[in-house]
Amino acid sequence: MLIPKKAGVFILILSFITAFSLSAAGEVYFEDDFEADDIGDEPSLWNMVGGFTLEVVEDPQNPNNKVLAETGEADGLGVPTPIGWEKQDFWTDYVWEFDWMWEMDVYVGTAHRYQDAQHYYHSSRRLGGANFIIYNWNGDWNELDNKPWSSKTYTWYRMQISDIGDEHIVKGKERDDNTPFDELNPIVSAIDDTYADGPIGLFGAEGSLYWDNIVVYEPGTDPKAVKPASKLAVAWGKIKVVL
């Protein structure tokens, strides 16, 4: 029996999507691209914390893409973390990748291996876009590494933070740079065994800090199985035009 051309294309696309989904099975711990949330809503996968505003918005550079806008800074009450992390056992050794953009030339930061409001690792782009620092925060800022790293406002960056054993590595590049992370040198790195586990956290910044394509995965995962810029919803929208 002959298969109509459009049906054949649909089957081919469905097979591709299925293969894409299976390629990351058992390797991805957490992911959020905010496409399942409505514009103007709070993100459905994140704990809300006093002092912060989290809102799903249109990407300032692409109205067809949804991203998370975060305003507010850590004020001693903690930072937004994935819902349910306290009952999940995979927040020990992990690799965290995400898209990151900020609208003002200010300090912007992350939290990882987060314990509570007073205990976590903090990786931060510093004022002026001249350097990057990784800290151990325990009620005081304990600097672990500080290196030059040039960065700009309103530019999407793809970041990678690895917490494996007592080794902590931060890498980054402009999002349209196709260089694999395993070919990039670390921006900063440190050996520190203070915190053995704990989830990621959205530390915030003055002004709006934008996040997208967040994925946390098992160390050793084939980087080709992690597709940070290929949201299925967006890809499907493009496919439907072809059909």
C-alpha cells in the first residue's frame, strides 16, 4: 500500500522526535525550557522565594520563544530551586547547562549544590563583564577561583557548571558558538569538598536576568544527547510550516 506523501513525512518526523526523546533517556535529571508555561505565569517547575519575581516571558530576541525572566537578588531567604528536590537523590554529581542573558551590567549569579540560604556554591559573572568568580558561601564569601572572562549585556550565553566529587568547573561561550564544551577551557575551577550534594538555584541579579534551556544531566553523558537549543515545541512549529 502506498503511503501518502504527507503521511510519510509525518511518520519520518515522529520517528525523529521519538529517537530524540530516547537519546537522553536515563541521562537527564532535570530540564525546563518554559514552553509548557503561559506567558505572564510563574514557572511551574520552580519554588518561589521571597525577594524574587519569576515570570515566563517572550524572549527579548525572539518573540516565538519563551524564557524565564528573574528579578530580585538573594536576601537571606534563599533562592528559587526545582520543586521537589528534597526528595530526589540525584543532586550529588551532575552537570548543569543553561542559556543565560542579562539586561544590565551588574553582578549575575548562580547557586549549585545548594543546601539552604547560607550554604552553597556560588558562581558569578562580575560587574563590568571582566571576570568570573566561584565562591563557597557559608555566611561569608570564600573565594575559590577568580579569572578574567569578558561578557556583554543582551547577549545569550550557553553556560556549563559541573559538580563532580570535590571538583567544580564553570565553562561558558556565546550561544551561537558551536564549539563543544569538552573543547573549551574552564572559565573558573576549584577543588572544595564543603558541600557534597544539593540542587541548582537561580541566584538572580539587579535588573532582569534571563534563563532558558536548563538541563541537568549525569556526568559522562554523551554531549550529543543533550540538545540545548532544539526545543521540540519550536521544532514542531517549524515542521508544520513544511507540511
